[in-house]
Amino acid sequence: MKKLTKIAAAAAALCLGAALLAGCSGSNDAASNAADNGAAANPDATTLIVGLDNAYPPYGFIGDDGNLTGFDIDLATEVAARNGWNLELEAIDWDAKDALLNQGTINCIWNGFTMEGREADYAFSKPYMHNEQVVVVKKDSGINSLDDLADKNVMTQVDSAALDVLEGDQKDLADTFAGGKAQTIGDYNNAFMQLESGAVDAVACDLSIADYQMAAKPDMFVKLEPLSTENYAVGFAKDGDTAMIDAVNKTLKEMYDDGTIAKLCEKWGEYGISIDNWVLVD
């Protein structure tokens, strides 16, 4: 990922601010230590505990300097700062997210989290970013459409929105794949390594993930037509704190109105983030 140096520099600069004392980490331990420091500074403040996949660029991932960075981390950091909340960033096992949320170990999932199809299981913020599920292939693969994926090895992340689509609305398509279904892997970085090496023929993923990978290697990958369209939102437990959810909605709207969202989209523009996809405007 050739352009991560810029991200790392930006993340390091942000970590100098008090708002990020609890926000920068290179591992679960580092995240916990940073969060403890933030809580100690204001032990009576509300704490926003964000669960995230730390290998999910450009929304949340570990930069070259070992610190957590990403678009959603910037959003969560600013929302917490404006509300006077402590911020804890918890890199989690994605498979365990529901259990962690219901146990209160985290109080939200803020990580390019698709809301469609999950409405019965979570209390969501308003949607803030438009997204699509797409399929990425190598430019020289000869795969030019979804129909060309018949008998091909297609990979996606375990428990992902792309997998939900391939097991739901696009099951007939997935039935044509080699093995009659999509293969799964723990994170998209490794999925794209598999694609680059030729171990698999295609990766099904979020639009922003596809754009990020194609920006890093523009001569390597192309994407096919969308599998589905959807939206990202912040996911809370079904009986979650409605006051916190309302505050997140209100603050994101304020950030849009005062130009902060546009600046963050510009910051992450090289990595597939666009203000054109921002939807929380009312």
C-alpha cells in the first residue's frame, strides 16, 4: 500500500492533540492503554467505546507508524471531542462483534458498517455514507462481468456485507462460483494479497475497499458492476443509549454543515472516500 506514509503522518500529527490521547493504537493493548489515559483525564465523562476491524482501510487500519488511522476513526474522534466524551478504540475479532456489543465491552461499531439487512439486530445512527458491494478482479484476468465469474474462485471477508449479499440476493450468482459459494478470509488485506498472487480470481467487497486497493495499485485491479447498493451507519446494541445515538447524528450533521466532513473526505480522497457519497445532510 504505497500511499500509507501520508496517512501515517496525518495520524501521528492528530495523535498530538488531547482528543486523540485515547484514539491512537497499533494493537489491542495499545488501544487499551491510550483509552485508559483518556479516561483518567476525565473519569466522569461519557465514554464512546468504538469496536473496529483494524485491517479495514481506509475506514480503520494500522498505518506505517503502528498507529490506528482511518476515515471512521477521524469521524469518531471529532464526534467524541465535540461532545466531551472519552474515546476508546478497540480492535476486535469481527466474528465476536455482536457478543462484545451485547456485553457492553464496546458500545458501538463504527467501521464502514453496512446497515441494510441488519436493522433487526442493531440500533443504528442515521446512515452517513453511501456504499456498494462490488467485485474486484485483476486487469488481465479476462473477467469483464459478473457472468464471467462462473467456475472462478471468489473470496470475501467472513461475516461481511458482501458475504450477506452473496448468500442472499445474489445467491444464484454465488452458486456458479467454484465450490458453489464464495470463499471467506479474516480480512480484506489478505484477500487482496490472495488475488494479486493468483490464488483466487476475484474479491467481493465494499466499494470503498475496492477504490482503496485500486488507488494503491491502479495498474493491477479493476472492479465489475455492483452486486448491491447500501449505506454505512454507526451500529449500537438494539437497546443502546438513545441519547448517545442522537448526539452522534446531531454532531455528524454539524460537521457536515461547518465543512469538517468535506475536509475529511478530501484528506482521504486518494483512498476512495468522496463527499459525493456522504448522505447525512438533514
